[in-house]
Amino acid sequence: MDFSIDVAITLILFILPAYFANSTPVIFGGGEPLDFGKKFLDGRRLLGKGKTIRGFLSGVFAGMLIGVLEALILPYTPFNFFCNPSNYVVLAFFLSTGTMAGDSLGSFIKRRLAIPSGSPSLLLDQLAFLAIALFFAYPRASFLYALESLLFLFVLTYFLHVAFNVLANKLGLKRVPW
Ligand code: CTP
Ligand code: MG
């Protein structure tokens, strides 16, 4: 597959549910923590107060909403990468649950490294969700997983994540700019 602007647009449309899943909990998160306040063997929280059930579910819901919109719109565009539109919804489910699982895994690793909830961790914060989302979605969309495509997604996601967190901080949605 030659890397072109069309491939880049297709990849962005492919990963969009993961981006929405990852950013929605900042707005809708809160309430009961995902780890129910439980601690790991090291005495620190399993995931910490930054990961909540409502945040997890709102992320999956938002990602799937994007999948539904893609199923309705993409068949009428040159960027239709599935024959059956319902595949967009199924893909969005795997991307979104993968995103939220990867985000939680990132927090689990941060707590084991004694990094407090809300403190930054270079790469884990920006890329753990993407790695697990791609892993969950692989059986559905392996035809998009060329090496240069993966590289493009990791680099793009890194910079978008940094930019959007600075923006969310300026808008008062996040206390910290990461
Ligand atoms: N959030 C949530 N539930 C989730 C993920 C995120 O409620 N499953 C909300 C929390 O309010 C969290 C905010 O979104 O504080 C920002 O998310 P993130 O930066 O991923 O969490 P941190 O607070 O930085 O915690 P951690 O150090 O564990 O990543
Ligand atoms: Mg954070």
C-alpha cells in the first residue's frame, strides 16, 4: 500500500472512535472508581481515582456513536473501507473497549511505578490506549495494518493527544495540561 493523503484520511476515519472514546471521560467521568478503591500488593491503588466506571462507559458509548455515524455516512464517500456498513459499528466497539482497557492498563502501570493519579507519564499517557485499541481491532481491520500506517497513527496520536490536553486545560476541562 502506497502512503498517500487518501490512506492518511482513511486511517484517521478508522481510528476516530478511539479518539472520541479516549477524550469523552474527561467530560462525563466521575463517581465510583473502576477499581472500587481497592489496592494492589504494593499498597497503592489498583488504578486510582482518575479511572471511573462512568468514564469508562461514556468512552465506549461515544466511540460507538462515531461508529454509527460512520456507518451512515462513509458508504457515500470515497473513504468507504468496509463493504457492510454494520462493520463500522462492530469496529467502533472493539476500538472503544480497547481504548478504555488500554487507558486503564496505562494507569495500572503508572501506579506500579508509583506515579500518582493525574501526574504525567511520557508515552504511557498518549499511546497506551492506542496500542490496546489497535490490538483489539486487529481481527476486524488487519488490512489497514501496514507498518507505515501504524507509525503514522502513533506519531499523529502522540501530537494530537498533547495538543488536545493543552486545549482542555485552557478551556478549564482539565486541571493539568497533560
Ligand atoms: N476519567 C474517568 N474515567 C476513566 C478515564 C478518565 O473518569 N476511565 C476522567 C477522570 O476525571 C480523569 C480525567 O478523565 O481525571 C482525565 O483522564 P486521564 O488523564 O486518563 O486520567 P488521570 O487523572 O491523569 O489519571 P492517571 O494518572 O491514572 O492516568
Ligand atoms: Mg492524565
